[in-house]
Amino acid sequence: MAGKIAPSSPELTAFYSARSGWRSRGEEGMRFRKAAALARVAAAAAVLDIGCRDGGLRAFLPQDVRYQGIDIAPEFAAPDILIQDISGGIPFPDGAFDYVFCIDVLEHVPNPFFTLSEFHRVLGPRGVLVLSVPNPYHVKEIIWNVFRIPDRQGHLYSWTRQTMTRLGEMNGFRLEATAGTYLHPPIPMITLLARSGVSSTFAGRGFEFDALAAVVLGGTTFEGGRGGIGGTVAGIFVLFVAFNLVNIVGLNYNVQRVVEGVIIIVASAAYTLLTSRR
């Protein structure tokens, strides 16, 4: 029999601390953009970010918000991030925040019902909760279940849209809007985001290597003067497939970086070999 892990225990902290490195920054960025667009956070608002990791959501919010993050893993300690296990409650007074974000965190919390009641307590009278949970019908989840791939992220629960709506209603929330997260694209659509009014000066940060891999794979050389749009689009498609396979298998972010590096090396070597034979 496995050892018992209780809420608000050092064992629970250690359980999630050991999993703090399992992440996909591309997927995180998509969720943050979508959440920020849905919330329409007002200037100077008080924002609570539950399970914030290193506070990546902050870059997608207005610059003057009063941001407060909470995470259970000590690795993410920072001046505006409180290290706290919320199993026993949220350490802030009633009505302290205008917005609460809980992006793919509730499925990790031992007592979701109590946690939602705490969200309601710390929100003001017109407060907004932005909550996301994994879709049990997503192709990745289906493949994991069919092939019995072990869960590496520490998920404890799963909800359909109907059950998630009911859980919210029972804690005093009313569903206003819903949105989905797509398959992980290798390149961020910054121009499209700018048109939709949810762009950020940080939107492309961290995607430089992805863009480089796509254009090299599409036939563009480091010397310049070669390549084209068609090849780059093809390169993006290949990376799209490769990254989603990595994500479905459940490999972590560092493996994704290795895959990109191998793609660049192989593509560059293949191009050099082909041009030398001409």
C-alpha cells in the first residue's frame, strides 16, 4: 500500500515540488492569453493567481495591477509569490481581490469544493473567477487513458463542463463565458493576438528558438538569401506535429528543447549535404 499523503502536509508539498519541472511553456502561454482575454482585467485591479508557478500570467495583465501569486512549491518563491498550501484555506481577508485566476490547478487540490468556497470568500461583490481544468475528452487525455500512460503532473480529479459548472454554482458562482485551449502550436500568433486586443510586449518572449527551428526546417539558411514562406509554413507544421507528440507522451519542457535542437541540426546537415551534391 502506498504511503498516505494528507492535505496541508509536508508530504503534499514534496509531492508537487517534485513535479514543478513538468510543464509546457507553449501551452501555458496559450492558457494565460485566453484567460486574460476572458477576464478583461481592469487597470489597478487586485489579482490573485492560484498555483502561479513563476508568475507567468503577470506578463499578460495590465502593468498596474496589484498582483499576488500563491504556489505550493518552494522553488517559485518571489516577492510577489507566497509559498502556501491552500488545502487549509487562502490566507487573505474576505473581499480582498477583484480577480482570482486558477489556471489548471483545481485538479491538483485535495478538496476542490472547499477551495472554490475560499475563492468566493476572497473575491469582492463583483469579483471574477477565471478557472481552467483539463478537458477529459481532449485527444491527449484519451490517448493517455487508452494506453494507460501514467500521469506525471499529479492530477487528482477530472471534470466535464457540466460538472465543473455545477461545482461553481454550488459555491456561489455564475458561468459567464467559456473557451478552450487548442493543440500546442510551435509559433505564437502575435499579429492575430494584437488585432484581438490581448497582445503583450512579452508575447513572443521564449519563442525565439521555436521560430528559428521552423525556418531552418523549412529550408532557410543561416547565410540568408534562401528559403521561402511555403517552406517555413511546412516547417511550422512539422514542429506542430512533433511538439504535440512530445506533449501527448508526457515528456517535459526540457525534452521539447532537445527535440528542437535535434531538428535544427538534422535540417542543417541535410541541407548542407544536398547543396554539396549540386
